[in-house]
Amino acid sequence: MLTGSEPPRIAVLISGRGSNLQAIIQAIAAGRLHAEIGLVLANRAEAGGLQHARASGLPTEVLPHGNFPDRESFDRAIAEALIAARIELVCLAGFMRRVGPALLDHFRRPILNIHPSLLPAFPGMNAQRQAVTHGVKVSGVTVHLVTPELDDGPIVLQRAAPVLDTDTEQTLADRLLAVEHEVYPEAIHLVLHRKWRLVGRRVEFSDPPLR
Ligand code: GRF
């Protein structure tokens, strides 16, 4: 169990069921991730993950993207909510809106995303279907820093998982989701508590760990 310093405040942005949000909540409760969720933000009031957040007593906010005239004003509203909640790191967890330059320019702290493939293979939608269709024998999970390019930012952590000949899109998605739930809290902890820097597009962690 990690103790001591005040936990850094993170936000989790969701659009749907929120199983990664739940994994993050559990990792914090188990002491595997030293952080406090200061905001769960959804772009859809029906996002199932909002129920997990409320059940855990976390602050939530809904910003329906359709209420904004354009992406820039939506991005600015997100940035303002993050800044008001004193957020130090953002985790996109099934957040189905592109993050634009207005958010990155306003909120000048790291934003992470998790993607169910070994990027740069299979970016975009339906990564698991793309992997099965392509016939790869190995796929996996990537946590990366968010840039304006979709699924293209510097990679923080990746973990591989086998693709079986018998896999369907759903069975592969289920296997990868279990890996996501392990990897995302680990990656968040690394970014928050290890010293790192960007060298070109490579995230370099210095050893030994700072804490
Ligand atoms: C996950 O597969 C994640 O990698 C992708 O969207 C899905 C979100 O699932 N970006 P959940 O809402 O966290 O259950």
C-alpha cells in the first residue's frame, strides 16, 4: 500500500459502460494506484459508467457534445471543467469523441488513452475486428499520450495477448478487456509517479523509480 503524499487528482472521461473506470477505481482502493479521481466526465448522460462513479461517491459531470456549436467550444468546456476540478492527469476510457487542439492547448497536462490493439496496428474503431480479420496471431493493448492525431501519440505501455484461430471479434475483445483492466492502472501510476520525458516520440522513464 502506498502512503504518504497527497494523491494526484485524475479525471476519467467516458462515453459508455465504464469497465476501465471501474478497474481504475478498484486499483486505487487496492493501493495499486496512488491517485484520487477528482472528476468523471461523460459526453452522454446514459453512459453506464456514470452509475459506477456515483456508486463510488465520485464527482461526475455530463457535457453532451450536441449542446455545443462546434468541437472547439466542446473541447474548451472540457478543459474548463478539468481545470476547475484541479485535475493533473486525464484518462480517456472509452471516450468516443476526438480530442482536439483546443483541449490540448487549454489543459496543458498529460492526457492518456487506452486502445485495444498494439498500436500502430489497427487504430480507430473496431480494433479487435480488424485484428481478427487481418489474421494476426498476437494483438494487445496500448496506453498512449493523446495528441491531435487519432491513436497516434507516444506510447506509455503495451501488453501483448494471443489471438487464437478460434477467436471471434467478441472473444478477442473479452481477452483484451481483461488486459486493459490490468494495464491502465499500471500506466497511470507510471506517468504519475515515475520520472519521464519525451525523446522524439518515445516516452523514456528514468530508473530507478522515484517512489
Ligand atoms: C475499451 O475497449 C477501450 O480500449 C476502448 O473503448 C473500450 C471502453 O470500454 N477505447 P469501457 O467503457 O472502459 O468498458
